[in-house]
Amino acid sequence: MIPIKNKEGIARMRESCAIAATVLNRLKEFVQPGVTTYDLDQAVRDLIAQHGARSACYGYQLGSRRYPGYSCLSVNEEVVHGIGSLKRVLREGDIISLDVVIEYNGYIGDNATTVAIGKILPRVADLLKVTEEALYLGIQQAQVGNRIGDISHTVQTFVESHGFSVVRDMVGHGVGTSMHEEPQIPNFGRRNSGEKIKPGMTLAIEPMVNLGHYRTKTLSDGWTVVTADLSPSAHFEHTVLTTEKGPEILTIPRAASVSV
């Protein structure tokens, strides 16, 4: 059953998503050579707190494990769920995916972006560009009356036309009072398949794209997902509201950001 948000729920989603986007936008300013991913995670903690929100990542439970970070910070071959560490120092030529998920007033805001540290290889720059473009093409398909598979097919077709691969092991999802709601939103699939899109859905659309093969594996920490061939991976995400007038991106930063 896909939750449909009422007027109050949509208003609260706007608040939580604005905070998530503002924190993510501010976090990008901290990304530079010499910074550790632990430093970035602590910055996320402080930014979220200053907005009166909480990290939805911190303490997230999967089986017997609880996620130890305030954000997901995934460098180079790390696809998603990278944990901030003093041992992971950003260097010129790296890329890092910043995934910020917050809870505010009972609702979740979820967004991600991938940024370059200094000058990166041309093919890696293409990876980032194509992944971000795939996100917006997928969002355009989140039209009332379409099906989830229309989003999936559009992302896959565009990505693969540029010689990259879409991750199969992780997918986008509905989001609202919990981080993961129905429906699942793969970045691969057939047109006219899956659930029909109705007004009032809030969807986290998030292409995860590899420069090499789509296969992934999980590291021994039980969280960090990397490409099986250790090729670079990019991740872009917005939370989107479906309306009769078309999809609306909710994860837009507030005009005035809060400083740490």
C-alpha cells in the first residue's frame, strides 16, 4: 500500500525536505582536499541540530546492526552507506557522494549529491553529469497516470546509452513518516510496469550509477556498499511530490542557510 499524503503531511514533508536540502547544500562547502569523512559527518551532525531536526541515519537499525554515522559519505568506489572515518582523507581527484536524511516533526527529508574534489578524470566527470541528468529525466516521468516503471526505464535507458551501468541491488523508494515506504523505485525496468502514480505520493528518486559493471558488494562493516570491480560510482537524489500539475521537487534549500 503506497501512502498518500494529505495536506498536513505534505506541509510537514516540505519542512523536512527543505531542512535536508539546506544541510546538504551547506555540507558541500566543507568538501575539500585534506578533510576526513569523519569531519564531514560531524559537520552534518551540527548542521542538523541547528535546524532542530535529527539525523534519520544515526542509529538506523538493520537486523542487529545500527548505523553509526549521521550521514552516508561514499568515496570513489563506494556506492552508498559509507561511514565517516578519520582514516578516509579526501584527496584531489576523488569524488564523494553526500547523502543526508533528516527527520523533523515526524517526517523524513532525503537527498543526495556527488561532488568532485578538485580536478577529476574526464570519464568520471561524465559519470557525474550523466547520473545527475538521469535523476532529472526520471523525475520528469513521475507524472500522475504514469507508472513507476516509466521512471525506471527512463533512467536505465539514458544511463546505458552513455556506457555506464545502473546499480541493481539498491533502489529508490517512497518516503514520509519513515525513511523507506512503498513503492520501491528501481533504476532499471520496463515502461508501463509497476504501480500507477497518483497525486500525493512522495518519492525518493535516486539513480546510483557505476562507471564499470553494475555488480556491488558489501564490506565487512555490514554497511558500506562498493562496486565489485572497484570502479567509481555516483549517486544523486531528490524527494519528489506527485501532483496533478506534475512532479514537484521538495528537497530545495532554504534561501538563508544556518551557519555552524
